[in-house]
Amino acid sequence: MIENSPNQLWIYDTTLRDGTQREGLSVSIEDKLRIARRLDQMGIPFIEGGWPGANPKDVQFFWQLQAEPLKQAEIVAFCFTRRPHQTAATDPMMRSLLAAATHWVTIVGKSWDLHVTEGLKTTLTENLEMIRDTIEYLRTQGRKVIYDAEHWFDGYKHNPEYAIQTLESAIASGAEWVVLCDTNGGTLPHEVSRVVSEVIQKLPPNTQIGIHTHNDSDTAVANAIAGVMAGVKMVQGTINGYGERCGNANLCSLIPNFQIKMGYHCIAENQLAQLTETSRFVSEVVNLAPDDHAAFVGCSAFAHKGGMHVSAVEKNPLTYEHIQPQQIGNHRRIVISEQAGVSNVLAKARTFGIELEKENPATREILERLKELESQGYQFEAAEASFELLMREALGSRQQFFEIKGFQVHCELARGKETNNALATVKIAVNGKDILEVAEGNGPVAALDAALRKALGNFYPQISDFELSDYKVRILNENAGTAAKTRVLVESRNGHQRWTTVSVSTNILDASYHAVVEGLEYGLFLHADVEPVISAEC
């Protein structure tokens, strides 16, 4: 773990507990272990693993980590204070917590008198005793305790004297940290600053204070920053801001803000460069699409679309970039669209490894073709593979792996059946040789894809590694009804690369077919020096 220092901030990740309370997010034990090990690799000091005893999954998670511990991070088990009118030593929750065998535990207690009397149905005095007894008992069992003061800011607003008493009880009982929680997410940054400053004045000197914020007012990140500026030293949050309702403070925004902009030390510099990859890894594991427009780690965070912007950033990135994207493992993207200028085309060409000159007639041809196709409904900013093929065609360097001759699709539709079979026939030519193939699929696009692969597989075995991973359809002119123009985006992958192609047509099957064809073509292009295999069987 990182050594303590005046500019040290302790990052506490609760993705595996608070984050999994997000609606629509579900993880297996294996998923939780994979995320925990990735966070450990990134140097997060505290990782909250869950509530042992609340469900079998969390129990098994902690057992697995006992057998194969993390390398750097402290794994933390979570629990509430003991129940009213019991003792911590006899409370079954405490037994489950101790069985997790973690060095650190986080205990949540009530700070708001409303929750004590209405929620717990007990007295304010008993609540203080629950905090004291729980922490003291865990300390006798060799545990270090982080005390999360639930609903702290609401409790402080309604009854500041009692709220402070709950913290004093936790500190006197031996808690290492007290964490101020904005559980309802309704507090604003100026309130956080004021309250944290007042709390620091009222608590014993050198008390270690943390903050835990929710995003219901869209200020979770700002609130956490306000807390740090007022003096807190631990910040709790989740990767990608996952969490119940509107989510928790997003560590993917907080860590670079603290470390790059405010001079605090959170993780090592080489670990900070893993931030973007970690964000996308976690979104992949929990099966949620990454937010392309997320600050710092989003695919569009350093994307430049307007021609004037691109021209400026090419001269000096500081003109339109607040940090160097490489610091957090992201990269600059030049977006191609109808708003593009010559600077966009030149910059984009360089990302494809093409040195294109402004004076080259092909540059203007590419720009004009781009704007023409975008006016028809194409969207190249979302389909860079198609734009690279367009660019190489204008430059005369687009390799023709095969030639499209035509296709037919026959669909068998039956009401009440779970599947609608389709039969596709494709005709292509490879090295002047015509190939006619037929394949079935669960739907017309699947059948077309299967037929193309069948036709090309004998010539290009690499195609067996390609996979159609996403298929999106957008109606461009809704008022035209069934005669509307359709844009189709197809995402393909080969195990370590992803690429997207686009086509537009009033015929959805025609648009789908051409987008799939370009996806296969670009995949072959990525395999350098691909030549068709000509054999006697062909």
C-alpha cells in the first residue's frame, strides 16, 4: 500500500458492493474476482468486496480471496452496526463479517435521528451504544474499522449535535476512519465545504475523515472534490460512477482530477495510465455499454470534430485538450463528419498511417465524397473502418479481395414460432472466379453473413476469426414510413480489434449486406499481405 504523506489521498472503491446496486447490473462471483484483481493491479488502496452473510455470492467471494489474496489492495468487508438491544458478540452479522477474514471492515451506522427513531425504531442513546459496541467488539477481534456515517449530511442539517455525537462515539471506540456519507445525494458542493469544515473543527485533532457521495443532484464528483478541499483524506466511489439510483461518485473522474490537476497522490503514474482500460474492462465485465462521452475515459473525451478545432489541436493540443490523454490511457481522435475540413482529413489520414498532403487532389476528393455521403445519411464518425476504405479507394490503394455480384434472400415467416429462418444466396468473384453460395440463418442478416463467410472461407481462412459483434439500424426519415431510408452500422471483431462499417439504403437488406461486406473486407485488410488461397477444390 502507498505510504502516507501530506498530499496522499486514500481511494476507496465500492464498485463491488455499492456499484452493484445499480439497476440492471448483475455480476457473478467470477466477475467480482476479475474486477477486484483489475482494481488491485491499478493500485486502488481499499476495495470493498461486499457484505458477507447478506448473500452466498459475497461469502464465496471472500473465501476465494482468502485462498488467492490480492497483491496490493486491502480488501474490505462491509456490514451494519449490530441490531438494537443485542450485543455485537452475539449478533450473527458479526460472525459472518469476521468469517470473511479481512484486516479492514467498514461499519455503517445511523447519523440522522429520523432514521434512528423511524427506521430502527429505537432511541438515540441506543444508537450511540450500537456504534460503540460494534466497533469495540471488532477491535477486540483484531480488525481495523472504517465507520461510514450514513445520511450524514441530512442528519447534520436536522440535528447537528446528535450527528456529531455519532462520530464521537465511533472515534472513541477505535474507528480508524469516519466517513461522511451523502446517502441521498441531495447535498450541494457549497454545503459539503461548510459542513466538512465545521466537522473538522468539532472533532479531535488528527481525526481521519473520508467522504462518500451519491449523484442524485449530479454533483457527486464536485461534492467529493469540495470535501477534499475542506480537508478529507479518503474518497469513496465506484468505477464509471455505478451505483443505486443515479450512481456514486465516479472514480474515473475523481482520480485524474485529484492527481493531475490538484497535486494529490492517489496511485502510481504508470497505474494512472491504466484508468481508461480499467473503465472499459469493468463495463465489459458487467455487460453495460461504455459511456462514450464520459469525462477522461470516454471514447469521445478527446475527440475533435469541427475543422477549426482539429486545425488548432494539430498545432498545439493545449488549445482544446485540458490534459494529455495518454496520462490516463486514452488517446486523441479526429472525428470525420459533414463538419470536417481539410485538417480533419489530413489528421485522420495520419491515424491510418497515410501521409496525405493538402495539395494532393485526392484530399479534396475525399472531403467532397465524405460530405456527399454524410448528406445521404452515412455517419463516418461512428464507422471509421468505412471511412478508411473510402480514403484508400480515392488514393488508389484499396485492395480488392473480392467482387460483389449480387444476393438474394428468402424468408420463411411463421407466427408463433421462436425463430424465423432465412435463406440467403450470394454471388461473388475472387480473382475472376465466380462463386455462388447458399446459407441459412436466424433472420436475413445472419443468413447473408453466413453465406458470405461460406463463399469466402476457402479463399481467406482468416475470416473464421471474424465475428459480427453488433448490428444497429436507424431510420433516417421517419415520415416516409416503410419507404424510409435506413442506416446500418455493423461492428466486427477478431479477438483483439474492433471495427465498424456503415451503409445506407432505402432497402434495409441492401444496407445490411454492404455493411457486412465492408466489415469482412476491412478485417482482411487488417491482416497484412493477405492473398487468396487458390486450390483445386475451389
